[in-house]
Amino acid sequence: MEISKSDIIISLAGRDAGQLFYVLDVQDEYVLIVDGKGRKLENPKRKKLKHVRGVSRTDSRVAQKISSGEKLLNSELRRDLAKFGQEFTSQNQGG
């Protein structure tokens, strides 16, 4: 899956392995990722593309705000990723 701005990804390596993030930007072989908790909008994490896997392209309000550059709150990111995380884990556990 080609990773682009506003996608949801999962980290494959590092301390944050297994966590879900939104992609703020893609720069060559790097992505800037945020989750609203450990990595806030004010200080996104720069991570190599080979250390992440694309999980979903979403049409949520948060994804639309990231794509259009609208003002976004860390609380919105946390809420949206928590909701998506619950759905993602239940799908992967066969339920």
C-alpha cells in the first residue's frame, strides 16, 4: 500500500512498534507521524517508510482536516485513532 498524507499507519520498529498513527506528511523515504498523545501535532515523529505499514485510508473528519490543512486538535487525533484501533483489533482477531 502506497502511504500518503492522512493515512493511518502502524509502526513496525522502535519503541512505538505496534502503535497506530496518522501521517501528517511524506518526505522522500520518511513520514511525519502523530497520534495526539506521545507524538503531538506540535512535535511530529520522523520515521523511515520501511519502518511503517499502511493500515487504512480513511475518510474521517480528522483525515479530511489533515489533507486540507485545517486546524486540528490532539484530542481529535486521540479519539479517532482509539475508535479505529478498537475496530482494527476486533477485525484482526476474527470477531
